[in-house]
Amino acid sequence: MTTQTLSTFSSQSAATEQDSVKRTAAISSASSVKETLRAEVKNLNFWYGGKVHALHNVNLPIADKKITALIGPSGCGKSTLLRSFNRMHDLYPGNRYEGEILLHPGAHNLIDMDPGLVRLTVGMVFQKPNPFPKSIYENVVAGLRIRGVSNKAELDARAEESLRGAAIWDEVKDRLHTSAYGLSGGQQQRLCIARALAPKPDLLLLDEPTSALDPIATAKIEDLLSDLHKETTVVMVTHNMQQAARISHYTAYMHMGEMVEFAPTDTLFTSPAKVKTRDYITGRFG
């Protein structure tokens, strides 16, 4: 079985054994907890327009059914990395990747796959809520319809399951066929999470999902994520270090397109191994 030590992954320190299906990660902590990896970023480089080198040999393990937070100052590359997982950069000409983003089990390299197929398995929620100009119900089942699901009973069941998973079912169950634009900003963001959950993605990407929300709506999203990770692997970008400390299991600190440090969240915020990390989380820069 192949194992990776999560807290030293960014320095590419690893121990390997045999296994063709799953990889596990040993957290370098007193508890020595074992984690199954859902994904791995390996030696990833990215160029905007083929010229601006935005990511430099990034390595990152993603533990299955856990929340991994990406933090760092503006322009450090965290959103660029996040959007590489579902190949959003392919929408613009000239952008280029090198390296691997492996999805487990199977070690499928997302960089080599058709972007359309990648987005069928990797869901994403953006900074600002972006519901479709459709009903609440049609927003949730949109991804299922694209996948060819047409059975009404199945669509109804998946819609309810996803809305419950996004902690918004009780608020919308009597208005499913009304416009999604009638929801508040916080409700729209939870609807977008439900829409991303409906196809049962292997990974759920969140790009600063609460930055445009008020404190009450933010608290609801954080409560939702605290339960959601039990079923879904989450990778999120946040500028809010307190948020990362509250809800994530692992945190990666990035600076100038490089992965500076990766560790269990408690470890990174209480005893960071790198001076750059300590300076950032103590407010000396950024």
C-alpha cells in the first residue's frame, strides 16, 4: 500500500508500498491517524497565457471526506490552484498546465482528462452566489439533467437529498418551483452548494464561499460544511484564517505561487514549521 506523510507532503517526503486502488496518508501527529487520499497534486505548474508562471511545482495531498483549506495573501495562487482541479482555466486560450492532479481511487490525472468529464466529477461553488434564472428545483437538478437523468422520481429524490445536504430543504420545500432569485444571498449560496452536491461529485471546490455573505449566513454555511465533509471531500479557499481554523482539518499556506507549508490545521496555526507561515498567521504581512 502506498502511503504519504501529509505534514511533509509539500517537501515531497514519502514512504511507498504496494496498492493499486487506494492511498492512505499518515498524519504526522501524536495520534498517527490514517487518512485515505481522495486526490494528490504532484509537481503542478501553471502558466496564464503561456507566459505568467503562476504555480511553481505545487504538491498537495487531499484527504478523503475532510476539509482542506488553502490560505495565503491575495495573488498567492490559491484560487489558481483550486480552479485547476476542475480545469476552469481551459476556458481561456493560452493557459498551460504541467504536472499531475490525481483523483483516487484509480490515480486518474485530471490534467489529461477531457475538461467536460472532469467537471462531471468535480463540483465548484464560487465566491458570489450564481443561481441559474430558473426555479429552485431546476437549479438543483440541472447537473443531473446534463448527465441524462430524466426519471422524475429520481430527480425529486436527488433534489430533496441535496437540499437537505445543503441545510436549506426546510426553507424551500414549499416553494421549489418558484424563482431562485427570490432567495436571500445566503440561501442562494446554499442552493448553489446543493446544485453542486446533486451529481455526487468526488470533490467539492469552494472559492471563498462566504466572503460576500453577512455573519449569520456565514455561520450557516460553516455549520453546513462541518456536517458536509462526512460525505464529501471539500477543498476551499479562504482569506479568513479564523474560518480555516474553525472548520478545516488540514490547511495549506501558499505564497508567490509556491506551497510553503501543509499540515493539520491545529498544527499549522499553533506551531508552524516555516517562518513565512508564522509571519503570515501572526499578521506580520499579507
